Amino acid sequence: MVEVTLWGALSQLAGGQSKVEVEAKDIRELFRKLAEQYPGFEPWIDRGIAVAIDGTIYRDTWSKKLPEGAEIFLLPRLAGG
């Protein structure tokens, strides 16, 4: 189980919660389970969400493992390199 911190727009879709707990082993599973629990997340996931794990940002690495106890944030995806 990992605790995930959401940015403002996503927290509104999660009933005002700024943090949610999800049973997920990698980013792909995290996105799938979030979309199941909060259907309003799906359009955001389709547009692109960045995931920060312990301060490192991942944009397309859906197979990245989520270590237990890690600090995980969902962020709007920004363009650029």
C-alpha cells in the first residue's frame, strides 16, 4: 500500500482528499486503480500525469516500482525536456 499526494484538481475529484492510499506495485497499476476508484481521474491520466517518487519525476515510466514508504506525488504533466 502506498500513500499518494494529489494536486488540487485531482483532490477535488477524490472528494476533497489531498492524499489517498492505493495498493499498487508500479505506476501502471497505480493509474489503473486510481481510475477504478475515482472515474474522474481517467481523462487526466489520458492527458498525462507525472509521478514524483522521493523527489524524482517520472513521466512515461509506467513500469517504475513504487517502494513502500516512498513519498509519492501526482503532478500535472509539463511540456519540455
